[in-house]
Amino acid sequence: MFRKKTLNNKQKAAMVLPNSAIENSAWYSHYLNLKDNIIRFQQLGLFSTSDFEGKRVLDFGGSAGQFAVALLEQGASSAIVVDTSLPLDIYQKTLKSMKNLKAYNITIEDLAITQPASVDFVVAHTVTEHISNLPSVFTSIRKIMAPGAVFLIVHDNYYHPSGAHDNFMLNVGRNGLYEYLGPKCWDTEVRCSSSLSWRQKMREQLPWVWNDENEASLDPSACEKCSFYRRSHPWSHLLWQNEFLNVFREPGFSSGKEESIINKVTPFQLTQYLIESGFIIEISQRIYHNNEPPEVLLKEPYCFSYQDLKTLNLLIRAK
């Protein structure tokens, strides 16, 4: 009597993935994380295997293609990745042998012109928060979708504690709370010196977060006015709006600039842009974080919505 052999995750992935992808630890680690997300989204009822099995999928803003590859592993017939910041070496080396995976370093508007009604399932996983021209993008995505196609959006909300994407300054720590996890130089006698290595790491790894101008603005005699101190607080991008350009000096944090890395769209605006582009929203679901919003943000002059401040991600299924 023979026992059925059980394959582990790595063996299952090898049925689709080339060895070069599995051996690329950074790529493969993110791939496994996205596979977990896919399972979670399916459990939440956002989509099912039947939405893409045997069908053509598009990963919009998919960068290194992990989400597209995960859908191929689960039965999609072909996948396209579109991203204007495409890491071409990944597709030329790591994913070269995957013939049913195509990657285009072009805008979604350009793809809509050349390949209308060409896909059955579109995913935009944590990319819509980085798009400045969402109405144009959504209109183009609708043109690319075949009749009955599904559009899945996972939107990272700007109005959550770290919504400005101020990486290194705010991360999830104890009890799932967003907080500053670095050295609190303002509580030490040596002040700025105690956080020097932390700031240097930011400058090396995320220069759009901390640059020379920020470094020159440090004032150990007035910590509470220091941008480093202020950005250590959850919702710092909202709490100091009147001084935004002093607290967030890098062009990447400001709207309308070529270097801008995040928009300020609200959950309502996002859904409205979809509706105006001709989509029908079937599911709109919020994922919440554990931080409690400061009372000051709920009052004048801010008057932010408690619901928006508590929203970490907005999950949307549209047709």
C-alpha cells in the first residue's frame, strides 16, 4: 500500500517557480508573505480561486511580481505585471524561465491602448496610495478588463498612524501598536548623539525619509520643536499640519512633486474615483489598527473622521 506523498510549501512552489526565484531569499520571502495575504483575502470573501483560475491576470504596480506569480501557482493561465519602476533584473534573471509571465515597464494608460479588454482579474496591492492620478489610472484599468473581470484593491490608508510612510520612525511594536522603536535621544543627556546611528541608517537605506537638510535642522536645545522628535509620534503627519514643510522636508512627502511617494486620498475619495470610472463596488471592507486616535485630531481645526483615523487598509472588490 502506497502513501500519498505530501509536498511542503517550498516543493509546491517549485512546481511553478524556477530555482532562481526560490534561491533569491529577498524575493522569495516577500513571495511567501503575499501568499499568506492571498489566503487571508480569500477568507475575508474578497475573491475566490474561480475569479482567476484558468484566466488572465494583471498585477498593477506589482514591482518584482510576487503577487502575479502566486496567482499563477494557484491556477491563473497567464499574468502581466505593469510598473513604471520595474526591477528589470528580476525578470531577466530570477523569473526569466516563466513564459506565462510578462512584465512591462510602461504606464497603465499605455497598456490600455495596446491591450484593451485583455485581462480577467486585476490586483492593485498597496499601490493606489502611491498614485497621484487615480481617476486616469482607474479609467485605464477598466479599459483593460474584459467583461465580468474583477478588480481587487488593497489600499494603505494615509490617515492611519504611519500613513505618511515615514519608515524607521514608526513601526508596529508592542500589542500591535504603531510606535517609535528607536533610541529616544530627547530623554538622554547626550541628546542627538544617542540617535546618530539610527539617523545614519535612515539616510543610507531610505534617503527620501531623512536627508542632509533634516540632519542640519536638529536642535538639541529644543527637542520638542525638532522634526525627528515630532515624527516619532503616531499621526505626526496630521498633528503638525501647519508646520508640515518643516517637519517633513523631503519632496517625497509633498503632493504634486515628481519625487512624491504617497497621495492623501481618503477612503471616500478612493471609492468615488472608482465609481466615476465606471466600476461597481461589490465589497468595501476596512481593516483596523490598534492605536487610539488623539482627541485633538477629532476636533477643530482638524475634524478628522474617527473611522478614517482607525482604518489601516481599505479592501475593495469591484467589477
